[in-house]
Amino acid sequence: MTGALVGVIVLLALAIVVIAWYAAARVKTAGRELGQPDHVTDQVMSEVVAELRKWQAEAAHWKATAERLQRELDGKQ
């Protein structure tokens, strides 16, 4: 076989793999529209909101700690 024939065969094989991958993705996402929530949206959002609340509580804690330390420093001066 010549190098050109091998190149064409490899190119065709890659094209078939890409087309199959695209078709499988289309079948998996059938019936869904962009921007529409799916079956995991509520779970993900509740986890994100819970994590946000943890970060907010931690930020409030460190802010209160910084304010307390600043008051202690101001009182000593």
C-alpha cells in the first residue's frame, strides 16, 4: 500500500469515529433545549447554594474576628 492510501484510510476512520460520536451525543440529548433544566439541575443548584452559604458564614466569621481584633488594638492604644 502506498502512503497516500494509508492516509486516506486513516482519515476515513477518523471521520467515522467523529460522526459516530456526534450521533451518540445527539441521541443522548434528544428532547432537550438549550437553557432548559435537566434532571440534575436542582441537585447541583442546592449544592451550590449550600456552598455559597458556607462561604458567606465563614466570611462573616472572619470579618467579626477582624473587627474584634481591631477594637482590642484600638483599646490598647
